[in-house]
Amino acid sequence: MACAQFHRQIYSITKGVKVTPILHHADVPSGFVPEVDETTFISSFYFFDPDGILLEFAAYVRELGDSVRDIQHQPATAASVSG
């Protein structure tokens, strides 16, 4: 898995950069699961760059766009939500 490999690399190469555990974002009420399963769509972890900016590394774990599983709507715009 790309996310786990990059997680190990950034942690070992940069000595001192703190990274979060890998989170598996999923279609469940809590929003994440402890291990990758059929509900997982993205795995990610977070860390700070040298300037203190919070960054996220994320990797898809399955193809998105399934008409049954995934949300299918046009993104909202300021014009579409203003009264």
C-alpha cells in the first residue's frame, strides 16, 4: 500500500518529524476504520512541514465513482446555495 510505505519513509528519513498513525477513511458513521476493509476509500496520515504547516498525505485504496456506493451530485457553488 502506497500510504503505509510513504509513512515509513517519511518517519525514518526525516528523524524528528512526527506523523500521525495512518487513518483509513471509510463509509461508516465514525468516518474511519482501524484496518482497510470494503468500506475504506482513502488512507492518509498527517504531519507538519518545517514551517509548521499541517500537511496530509492521502492515497485512494479503491476506485471512486461507483453509482451505488459513492455520492453522485454536482459540487455546490456560492451561487447554488445562496437564497
